[in-house]
Amino acid sequence: MEDTTVMPKLDVAKVIDDVLGTIEREREREIVARRYGLFDRRETLEQIGELLSITRERVRQLEKAVVTKLKAAAAKDLPHIKDVEKTILAHLEAMGNIARISDIAARLTLDGSKIDQSRVAFLAELSPGLAVIEDNDLYHHAVGARKVHDEKSIRENVNKIIETIKTIGEPVTVDKVRAQTGHSTDSHVTALSSTSKQLATLNNRWGLSRWPLVNPKNIRDKIYVVLKEHTKPMHFNEIADAIKDSTFKRKDVTTQAIHNELIKDKRFVLIGRGIYALNEWGYKKGTVADMIVDVLKKESGPLHRDEIVKRVLKSRQVKETTILLNLQGKPQFKRVAKATYALADKA
């Protein structure tokens, strides 16, 4: 594992000042700084046009012209760009040769702030050896090593990973994705997957971002993940503790809130005093008496009480005495022999 404490960092503020200093006209420096969010939040063409009393189209033209000149100069004598590219590439090599801008900025700068992220993204765009993926509905803002793949091949590789996971149909470990996509390392698959907004990861497994098991968006989804990972019924207090101890975002929910969601969602079945299971495990809603009725209907005849207790306990975590009290006290059941019960005629 790469020790990030010994990796080089960048004084991005100085680099940005020196790069902007090569732009002769103040208005053009202002446009670039505002469009890329180099000192404050990013601004739209309209906002900058209003400020400078020019049309949005003129802002776009000037921005394109200046950035084109900067990219041309980057291959020759633009200040610091060669060092910037070398430093970013060193970090990318340790991160699978592609990374989100937010992640690379966290390694390159002191605090990885939004402005730092914008500065790193701008410098990466000027660097000929780097490929930048713009933030949109499908991708996070990301940068990759162009010697490994350009923007087109990054998208193609990510799409291949997405299709592979769709075909598998459930969350999967990265080594299995690698085996089916032909990539050389797990770290490269992880790095590519991390750039996609269509993918998410949880508990070392990757899946589609719409799948609750890798991207739980509310309390109910988080409960579902906890039960699924636990693979057996849990008390709602245990579920609450598991959520608090998890890596979920916004995990500071109350036990009462969790209990309320368990009651509302059809995915969860109460099978004992405060104990819940997943409906998909074969459990269904109903009282202990309902379970006894099901047992006797399936048998199509009388059963000894010990056998009834045994079968009901497969679907309910209750005391044996609770089952016996239901047998003896509910009108749905009648004793037909010693310790042997059947359904009453009206049941």
C-alpha cells in the first residue's frame, strides 16, 4: 500500500497565480478565474457576461481562446505545468491511474477544499499527459493518466464494468469484475468504477447505484443492508447499533425511528418480540396463531403439540409456552387426542 505521507504535494495557489500571470489581459484572466472557480465558486457564462457587460457568447469565445493558448504553451514553457503533471501522475499511479478530482486534490493539497479541487482540475486540463472527465449526470469529475487511456477509452472501460455488473445482477467483489472485464489489477477496476455515478460500493462490493445494498438512501435501505449482511433475524436494538457502527452516511438515527421504519416496510417481518427478518428469506407476516393454522393446513390433519412447536419455531422466534398457550386458548384449534391438535371445524 502506497504511503501517501511521502508523496509530493503542490502549492496550487502559487501555480495558479503564475499561470494566470501569463494571460496578458485582465478581462481574460477574470473570465478564466471565474469560469473555473479558481478563487471562489464557479460562475456561468451569463453571470460573467453581466459582470463584464458582454454577451454570454463572447465570454465563451474568450474562455475557449485563452484556454487553447494556455494548453499550447503548456507543452513548452507554461510555468510549473511539467512539474504539476509529473506530480499528479505519481499520485495517479498509486491510485489505479485514474481518480476523482476530489480524491486527487485531497492528496495533492493541504485541505482538499472545493477551491483546491477546482484549481487541480484546471491544471490537469492544461497538462498534455492527463485526460480529464468532466462532471455530468454519468460521471464524477475525474483525471486519468493519458498514457494508460484517453477520455474515450475511460468511458468505454467504465461502460464495460457497468454492463458486467448488470449481467451478474447483484453486488460483486472487485476481483470478480476484474476477471470478467480483463483488467490487469483490482486497483484499476476500482479506480475506473469510482468515476461513475452509475456505480456505488459498500462492504467491499460494487453494484449499480440504484441498488440499496451498495447505495442505501434512507433508513429502510440501511436496515435492509444490515439484515442482509447479518444473514439472520435481529432485534431492532441490534439493528440500530449496527447502523450506528457502520460506514453509512447520516447514521445518527434513533432506535425509535428504526423501529417505526421496520413496521412500515413490507421487506421486514416481525417474527418475535422486537425481532425482525427479511421477507425474502421466506418469512411472512402473521401472529403465532396464524403460523399454527398454516402448519396444520399444510399437514391436512392432526399433529402432536411438540411437532407443531418445532415447525412454528422455524418461522417465529418466540417461547414454546407462547405457542402452547395459543394452541390451548384459541378457538381455531381443538385437541383431538392426548397432546394432539387439529384445526377446529370453522378454522
